[in-house]
Amino acid sequence: EPEVTQTPSHQVTQMGQEVILRCVPISNHLYFYWYRQILGQKVEFLVSFYNNEISEKSEIFDDQFSVERPDGSNFTLKIRSTKLEDSAMYFCASSEAPGRGEQFFGPGTRLTVL
Amino acid sequence: QQQVKQSPQSLIVQKGGISIINCAYENTAFDYFPWYQQFPGKGPALLIAIRPDVSEKKEGRFTISFNKSAKQFSLHIMDSQPGDSATYFCAASSRGQNFVFGPGTRLSVLP
């Protein structure tokens, strides 16, 4: 069964450092998403991406964040200068088409900012 | 208006019992309502979803009831099992775009 994969599973970084979180969406999916979940809290939308551009972003997704699809398979989230409050689980998701609704989530990357 | 409210925050049910989790929304543009199940350390996994043109959808032991006029929907887990112990999130979206998640319900099913 196809699945969304994410690497690394856990990333520890110092405050102010740049991190790149990587995702490989399901191969025939065209829409990609990043969500985050602060420990014990709800899942929050960050950004959606289609046709090599951002479709929609939340107020959380400020200038510190960027997304990219550098090749045909990877989808990355970059945080330029991490802050303590960026510590969270980051989930990548993909869907075949937004109208179908189903978004499939990866296992997440736990980001710890020290 | 983008909020999705969810209750209860936590739920303890005996094995074989019925687990009921409720959600409410405000945005009438929402047209897709999924439920996700999340185990510790894992990503959310789609459990069941409904669109507002039907009032109920059943898949195995899981049923979504949808009340469009009240802007409420609920998840019923029949014959709850210890393996169902997880956190359940309701969500809503418009045109399948970004999901707005509820705060989650931690379900514990006692053996």
C-alpha cells in the first residue's frame, strides 16, 4: 500500500539554525501539505502546494518557512532560523486531488529546538 | 469561524461499549468532514469521512452521523476494543483544501 514517508524521524537543532524536513508523497498525488502538531495539541495547517507553487498558507507559515519540490519525488519544508516554539511534530500529507478530500499523512518528523 | 470544536477531551469506555465523540463547526463552506485516528508517535490516519449530502455513513464498527442544520457531526465506535485506544481528531475542509482539525479526544478502552 502506498504511503507518505518523512525523514528524519527526529531532528534536534540549536535555536537560530536552519532545518530542512523532507517528505516523499504518494507517487500519483498532486497536492501536498505540511501540518504541525505541538505536543499534546491539535494538528494545525501550515501550507498547501500544487503545481510548484503555494496554494494556501496559514498565519503560522511566515517568512521563516519555505517549501520546495526540488525533484519529482521530494517535498521539503525549510525553517530558516528556528525558534524554541518551532518544536513540534511536522506532518507531511498528500492527496490525489483536493476535491476528493482524502489526505494521507506521513509518520511525522519530531523537531526539537534547543 | 474556522474553528472546529470537539468533545469530550478524553473518554474512557469499557470493552464492548459504544464510544461517541462530537464535533461542531461554524463555517458553512465546509463540505468534507473526515475523522482521523492517531496512535502515539504516529501520523494521523484517515478513519472515515462524510460529505454533507448524507446524514450517516457506516464503515464496519465506525459510523459518522451528520446534522447539517445543527452544523454538528459525530463519530460512533461500536463494540469498542482496547486496540481502538488512540486520539481521535475530527476535521473539516472546504473543497478538500487545508483541513481544520478539532483539538482531539483521547479514547481509552478498558479490557
